[in-house]
Amino acid sequence: MRKSLLKTPPSELSSRPAPHAALVALGGRRKARRNGAGAPYTGVPRLRVAVESPEPDATDEDPQITARVRLLEAFVSRTELADCTQFALQWLAETIGLTKSICLVRPGSELVLFVAGTYGMPGSAAASYSVSLEDWANPLVSTFTNRKQIFFPAAHSAADRKRRPSTPFEDAAFHAVPLGVPGSSDEAFGLLLIGESGPLPHAFQWFVSSLTQKLDQVLRQQALTEGDRRQSRERSLLTSIINAVSDPILLTDTDGRLVIANSRALTLFTASEEESEGRRGAVRMNNMLLSSALSSKAIEETGATRRELLLVNPVDGSDLVFELLSAVTEDPRQGSGVVSILRNVTDLRRASEEIEENYRKMRVAEVQSRAERDRLNLIIDSVADPIVVTDAGGATSLMNEPAERLFTIPQRASEIERRWVQANDAHFSSFIAGMLVSADQRRVGEIGLVDPATGESMPVEAIAGKILSDHGELTAVVTILHDRREALEKAKLYEQLKQASDELERKIQAATADIAQQNELLRRQAIELEQASALKSQFLANMSHEFRTPLNAILGYTSMVLQGVGGPIAPPVRRQLGRIESNGRHLLTIINEILDISRIEAGRMPLQISRFKIPDLVSEVKAELEPMIRTKLNVSTQLDKDLPLIASDRQKVKQILLNLFSNALKFTHHGRIIIAARRNVADRTVLLSVSDTGIGIARPDQEKIFEDFRQLDNSSTRPYGGTGLGLSICRRLSQMLNGKLTVESQLGKGSTFTLTLPIKGRR
Amino acid sequence: MTTKPERPRVLLVDDYPDAREMYTEYLEFSGFDVVEAANGMEALTRAAESEPDIILMDLSLPVMDGWEATRRLKSDRRTASIPVVALTGHALAGISEGAKKAGCDAFVTKPCLPEDLVKEIRRVLESHARAKKVRRSGKHAKSVN
């Protein structure tokens, strides 16, 4: 350590023009530093040495002894090298009479001997004299290294001069005396040059040993002081170096106590009392963590290698990850300790974690993209339209199954199939080539392909889109082909349908025109029919009138004759007149019934609705036909007590009842006839019925009796009279009155005719 | 022929002589005084000069038909109060409507037996006399008030 501290950089030495001056300057600088640092320097300045001497002699004693005591006393009181040397050389001149001397010393381990003091040497040459120890040819160097005193006689020629070193004594004779600790194996530390041509006196030997001893002491002391200074400088330098290191560095003793720590380490492992509790807690924890990490056992187990140490940042409490590098140092004086360097790898760790995370994400993304690709493949394959992906060079990189059918030659393909596929490929390639050279992002075109399966022409619509990379480079072209056959077929069918539809429309128009014409015709016919009907009605009316007029006279006169207006008549005549009358009445009935039918058919049968009582009506009907009732017949009425007034055409209802009753009388030879009226509350109707025990009507004939001019026995010899219009008129009238006329009958047992009428008349 | 003043006078208008003769014979047999007319124009003249109690009016008549004659009778102050019974062989609907519109008080369809015609004449005369009586008492009441 001493050696290293004393070492001066060689550059500093070589740039120094005068080694002695440099030593002085070094001393001056040292003083300045010390003064500057505020420490008082009590050392005696070199200049004062000359002023101080000579010391007062002790004359009463042996001069030799006294002189020696004086020297030793001076040595005791002096600690500076120059001081001691100067005094010693002066003492040598004064006491021993050696008046020209130069003392050279080697400060520390430097390879140069500098002047420590001179005496009796004129000029400044001696002060700046120095000897390089690397100059092996210099006899002084061997003197020094061999520690052997040597005499250089005066030089008289150039050859003499060559054999001797260059010194401030020039050509004069001198002695070179090495200064070294006697009995020690250490090399010399100085050289004393004495300008003397004769041998050196005995007293000189004592002087040399005394000086040697003193200078050894001074130099040792000086070296020590210099070492301290350097050490502190180096220490501060080291401190600032280790403080400049951003990694915490610390030295701990065997018990784990902190010996040295840089500022980074201090913030982690020390906290004063004023610091917050949290910070102190963090520091305590850090110390604990560090101690356990540094425990000798831990070090032994893991060696002086890298370990990870998790600490807490006392400033913000965040986690810090350090890499701990620790090594055991052996120091003979202070014992062993552990030097630790903590490298903050928090960011590193974080970065590595991020890298791991990114890697993981990348793996996930890869898996996803693979799944995506698989799905895309599935989708593409599931599309019925052919899809082709072409790379930037025009080569097919992907196609789905429908596309394969068009563009790849199947195994065991016939020659014609092969040619079709090749033709398809050529057509498609030219389309893609056009797409690749154009600047269009999208292109829609039509390609005439052939279906290789059938050889059928297959026009397709091709929709191609370019896929660009992030940098705008073309990476692929995706083309979707759409089979146009169906669309064309549909268009054709549509056209046919349209033609058919047009045709149909024309036909409909023609038919419509036809129908309009027919309608017009019908309308005219209807008018004509109406006119014909009106004419018929008019004719019937006229006919009726013309029939009635003579019939009126026939019946009138018959009646008058029968009444005896013109005088009494004979019984046979009365009987004959009775025939005339009954036939006349029959004729009138026929005329009236024909008239009724024609009125109903012409819609000229007006209704006169009034409210009337059914019992009254039944009585009138019974009374009117009283003369026709045969004595064998039992005629009765069964009328409900709560019969309501009904709103209807009284005249028509009476006509119907008269007809039914007269029929019953006509076709019933014995038994009974019941005229009944009852109310049906649920239907809000009244049922008027005429039941007889007459000849009855067979079931198949029961509807026929309501037809016009229908009498069941149409033979010329039929036993019953009548036009056959009566029931037909009754049914029509009942319908006009919103009622109905029905019959229940059994052949040979009798019939019941029922007229059902709404109580409220016409709705 | 002397006529009792209580015999009601009937103006019988009919263009068919057999019918006219038959009804006349029977009406006179039944106690009526009968004045005859063969058409509407004649009916107007006879009505004005003989002041009948009731007029039997056939509707289909030559020269002037029964509807027109009735309208004229009813619009003449002197004959307006005489009841008119339409007597026709027309049985079509609308005939009786038209007759009533023209002012007929009753309507009888031919063929009509003489005795039925007499019944109808008596019914109309009775209701006419009742109405006249009511009208008269109404007038009387009015004058008192």
C-alpha cells in the first residue's frame, strides 16, 4: 500500500524540467494544501536553516563530542528532510572540514535521486542536479545500488571524464558515499557526494551513520505522511467513484455490519431517526434481506456468484429486484469482509417479464391466427362460389373446392377434360394478369369458362380485389367467381314468363273487350227482356181486363137471375144457372191467379204492411169458405191464447190461408180440418197451419206441388179442378213476406201445410 | 117514373152497355135512382145536372178516361163532395193507387157481382154521411167558438 501511494505517474516526472525544483515545488504545494486546509504548519522553512546556524558551541567540553551532540540535538529538533540535510552538511563543513557536499535522496521508490541539500556548491547547478537510477552506465547508480563507497579522482583528460559521471563537481575529485541503513538488506535511499581529493576522515563515518539514521527516519516519516495524504485523496476519489456508480456497493464485516457503502447503498440500507417510519421500516427490511443473503452459509452454498435479491425502495415502497454479486475479501489487518455489488435489474426483470409476456402473447396470437386461418379455410371451402387467391406474381396460392373443380385437372381426366381445365386456367390467368398490371383496387369482369364436369359453357362473373400490405405492397389478389348460368337461365325464364304474361294480358284484354261486348249485348237483351216482360204484363193486364168485362156480365146476370130479379125461376133452371155461376167463378179464379203470378214475376206485387190480429183473420177465412164446408167434415181452430199482433200484409196472408183452407176442403172428403196458430218465441215467428185428413201427398211429390201450373194429376180426367197455380202463388207470397210455406204429408192420411211468418214482418 | 126523394141517386159511368144495363137494373131493383154515362165527358155533364149522391166510375173510358173525369169532378166545387167509387176490370197494382190519387173514395174490381157492388155503395154512402155529419158538427162548433 505504501508503495502504491507513493507512486507518481511517470508523465509527471518526465515533464518536470528540474527534479530538485520539483521536489521543492512538491513541498511548497504540500504546504499550500495544508495551509489551504486550515491546518497550521509549524515546520521550519528551508531558508531559515542558513540563518539559524551556527549553533553556539559548548567550548568547555570536547569539541568533537560537543559538535556531535549538537548535530544529534539538531536532528532531534528537525523533522524536515531539507532542514536536516542542510544542517548536517553545514555541520560537516564546519566540524569535519568537508566544505563541498551534495546530498541526494530517493524519495520513495522513484527511480531518480534528487538533491536534498548542498553545501559549498556555487551556482544553481547543484540544486537542480539529479541522478537517474535507470542509467545503469552511471557509476553513481552502481554505487547506490551496490551500497559501496567510491572515490572519483579529478579528471584531467576527456578519457578521464568519460569514466566518471557528470556532477556539479565537474572535473574535481569527489567521493560518492551511499546512504543506507546499516545491517539492513534494504537498498540505499540516498547518496552523499563529498568534494575532497584526499581520503575521508574517521569522524566522517560517524556522521554518515548519524545522517543515515536520521534521513531514514525522516524519509520514512515523509513517506508515511505522503502515503496518508495520498490515501485520503485516493479514498475520496474511490468514494466519489463508488458513489458515481449507480449500483449500490457495500462492504460488510463478518457479522454483516455495514463498513463501507456508496450513496445508492446508503439510501437502501440506512435511515436516520428523522426519516419517516415507512422509510425506516423499509430500510430495516432491506438490511434483514441483505443479511440473510450475505450470511456466510448463503455465500458458501451459492459461491461468489450472482443471486437475486428482492428489496424495497424506501423512497416509494416499490419493489426493486437486484442482482447481488458478493465476494469475500481477506484483509490481514481488518479481517475478512464481504464486498457486495447490487445491480438493479428491476427494469431488466420487467423487460424480461415483458419479453416473456410478449412471447406468450405471440404464442397465443399464433394459435389464434392458426385457428383463424383454419376457420377462414373452412369458410372459403364452404362458399359455393369458386374463390381463388393469387399472389403478387400471379401464382395461385389458395383455392377452395369449387375453384379446384374448375382449375385443377382431376385424376384420370380425359383429354377433353384436360383441355377444358387448361382453357379455364388460361382465361383466368389472363384476367388476373390484367388485374395485376392495372391500378384498379377492384375489378369486375366476365370470364367465359367451361364446366369441366359437363363441358357446358359456363360464363362467370369474376370479382377480384387486391390485398395490400401495411406498406401498400400488393400481397395477394382474391377473386370470387360467380356462376352466371343460373342468372342467365333465370333471365331467360323471366323473359319467357314476361312474354307469356304479355300474351296473357293481351288475351285478357281481348276477353275483357269480348265480355264488355257480351255485357252490352246482355244489357240490351235485358232491356229487351224487360220490355218484353212489361209487354207481357201489359198484355196480361189487358187480357185480364178484357176477360173480366164479359165475365162480369155473365156472373152478374146469373146472380141476378138466381136472385129472382127478373121473376121466379124453375128449379131445374136454378140448377143450370148454378153450374154457370160456379164455372164463371172458376174462370175468374184462373184469371186472378194468372194475374197474380204475372204480377209477382214482374215485381209489381206491392206489399201493404199493417199490424193485425190473427184470430180475426182466421175467422174471416173460415166465414168466407163456410158455404164450401161439407157437412161430413169437422172443421176446428186451435189458436194460442197469447198470439201477438203481427206486422205483415194482411191481404196476402189471408190469400195464402184461403188457398190452404180451400185446398184442404177440396181434398178432404171426411175426417177433420184444423186451422191452428201458435207462437214460436225462440224464432219470434207465428206458425199458421192447416191440417187435414185428406188424400195426402207422397213424399217425392211434396216439393212438386209448389211448382207453377202443377196439379199432381195432370190427366184430362182429373177429379179436382184448379189451375195448379195456388200453392206456387202461396209460396211466392210467403217468401215476399219473409216467411216460409212447408208441407208435411202422408199419402192417404192427410197433410199439414204450415205458414211461418215473422212477428215483425219484413226486416 | 116518379122517384121517391129518399132514393139515393147513383151516377153509373161505364162504356160497356151490357154491364151498364145490368148494374142499372140491379141498382134500381135494390132501391137506387140511376143516371148513366158512357164516358168521362158525359159523366161530367150528368154529374153537374143530376147532382148524384155517389158516382160509380169505370176507369177505362173513351173520350175522357175515369181518372181525368174524377180529377175534374173533384176540382169542381159543385161536385167535389160527391164520393166516387172506381169500378174497373184492371187488377194490376198501381191502378187503385192512381184512382185514389185522382180523387176516388173507393175502389172495386170487376168482375163484381151486382149485390157486392150494392153493398159497397151502401158502405161508402154511410161512411160519407158520417163524415159529413162530423164535418157539419165541427163547423157548428167552430162558429160557436
